[in-house]
Amino acid sequence: SCKVFFAKDPLKIVRAQGQYMFDEKGEKYLDCINNVAHVGHSHPYVIKAATKQMELLNTNSRFLHDNLVQYAQRLTATLPEKLSVCYFVNSGSEANDLALRLARQYRGHQDVITLE
């Protein structure tokens, strides 16, 4: 069920920088689909922070670590008091799944409306 986005003329993307992706011929494309809207590809600050973290520990958030608590505290300090709980997830799919489960638990209904 998984299809290539451009089946008739597929793109072979080989690198990215900022908001752009580049194909094997060097053609530049504006990236509007890869969740990079905030900082772009290959952002030096993100690379530095990721490298520093991976040198220390490279795992997901299923294990306890002080950085998770500190990040949650910093994040919730910027939000209204009602938004005082953080759920750290691995992907958009995982976030959607959690949101549906929380909504179903809270409302007591199983119905969902979605748009294609």
C-alpha cells in the first residue's frame, strides 16, 4: 500500500540544505513535506546539539533521563497552566495514535472524523 510520491517521474533526492532538497542532477526543490519547516535541513545548531547528545546517549525516551524532565519543565513554563503535561513520542503517527487514545478515554466515544 506504500507508493512512491511521483510514480511517473520519481525524484532521487541525494542531499538537502536549509529549506531545499537536491536531486542527483543538482536540481533544487523547495521541501514542503519533510517536517523541516522550523529550522531546515543541515542547520548547524541542530547538528551541533544532535552530535553532542549522540556522543553521550542515543536512545529513545522510554528510559528515564533528567534531560526529559528538564525539557518538559522548560516547555510547559511557556504554556498556559492547563497545558502542564508533556507526552514525548517518536513520530507523527505515534502522536496521532496517542491523541486519539486520549480523546477516546476523555470523551468515552470511539467515533472519529478525518479528512483526506
